[in-house]
Amino acid sequence: MYNLNDLRFFVRAVEGGGFAAASRLSGAPKSTVAKRVAELERRLGARLVHRSPRSFRLTEIGRDVYEHARAAVIEAEAAEAVVRRRLAEPSGTVRLTASVPVSRFHLAPKLAKILQRHPKLSLKLHVSDRFVDLAHEDFDIALRSHRGPLPASELMQRRLSEEAVILAAAPAYLARAGTPQTPADLAGHELIDIGDGAPWQLEGPEGARAEVQPGARLSLDEAGMLLAAACAGLGIACLPQQVAAGALKDGMLHPLLPGWRAGTITTTILTPHRRGVLPAVRAVVEALVEA
């Protein structure tokens, strides 16, 4: 198999009328140009050029090879131009996957800004609470929210945000059941379970800690449903701050126990660990982190 660079040197020599001109066009030494053309002839098994100190003439087969070599060089340079354009401006389709809560509360507010900033970019979002295999399912980016560290993998991880899990309830519920002032007061309230039945581990000022066991009357394991249940006045819920933010602002929920939280939720961006990450993927990751 011949070397594409040898074809380039050959084409430059023909276009310039000799090895000296090809040297000036390519920036390579004249001796290098001559050696590469000679290597091309060796690989093809045919003489392409009649050489003499004063002339540089193509053989008959050399003229035929030149036409094909010139076409190959043009196509190669066109391919390189495509890559340069992609590197200069993010373009193409980026495939993302995220859970329902992450899509709703983290991604949705940011999508318009990303698309406005990068007009040649397209986003394809797959919303699913199942564990998606990025490499085998051909996704560029995954966003995952988690309480503990993610399992070790070959994926690149970049933290997007860390937010407190707060306690909140609807004003109607608090008017009916009263507002707890300390973690101990929670024992007499309707506490909406987050689906695993585990006690709430509360962290307070100056390292204070408390444990509260939620009731079993209502158990929900999805953040959007927890938010809806709390807004409907069904009890006190543990909610990530970003999930609760809109309802708190609108007065649909009231924050409880200032200074206390039920741990934290971290949202992480995952991308395949490959060299030369596409500019489009890098642009989306940077826009998410910035936002």
C-alpha cells in the first residue's frame, strides 16, 4: 500500500515541474521529495518520471498515475477541511441520556441556551431512568444524579452540581398539622418515604445529626412525584434543592428546619474515555457546567 504523502510529493513535483519546486510548495527538503517519489515508483513497480539535471518529464504511465494521484490528494484535502471546520465550530448531533428528574430539572432549562449559542449543533436527548451503557448504545453524554460515589468505570466523570436535600411541605399541610421546629418534632408528621424505607439521616448545624423514620402511608421513588405529592399537601418530603426551587419560589412549598438537610445529591456528567473528544460534545459539556 502506498503512502498518501508520497502521492502528495509526486503531485507537487508534477505541478511545479520538478523536485525543487515541489520542495518549495511542500516545505520539505528537495532530497526528501526525490526519495519519496522514488519510493512511490518502487511500490508501484513502474517508472513515473524521466529525470535528468535539466528536465523532469512524466512517462506515459506517470501521466495516468498523476491523474489518479491528483484526485486522491484533492479528496484527502477535502476530508481534512471537513475536520478543520468541525474543530473550528461545534456542529453535528450530540446524543445525551438522563433520568426523568435530571432531564426535567437540570437539562430542560439549559437546552435553549446551548442551541442558541451553537446554531450548527443538534441535540438528541434520551430520557430514561434505566442504566444506559454509553459505549454500547452510542451515547456521547450521560447525566446521573447520585448520593454516594459512582462505581468505578472507564468513563470520564465531571461534576455538574452538588445540592442539598431539604425538607419542605405545602402551606396547606403545615396549617393543618403544624410546622416542626426541630427534627424531633417530625415524629408526629406525615413523612413521605423516598421508596427505600430507610430512616432519614439529617445533618444540622455544627455537625449535629438526627435520624427520623418516615411513615409507610405513602412511598415514592421519583423526584417529580415527590414534588407533586408535597405540593398537594400529602406530607413532608425530602427534595433536592433544584427540584424544589420553583415550588419554593411560587409559594407552593415552604422550607422546613433551616440549617438542616437530608444529605446531598451530586449530578455528574459522564462521557466515554476517548482521545480527541469531538468539539460538539466538548461544547455541550462546557455549556452545562457553565450554566
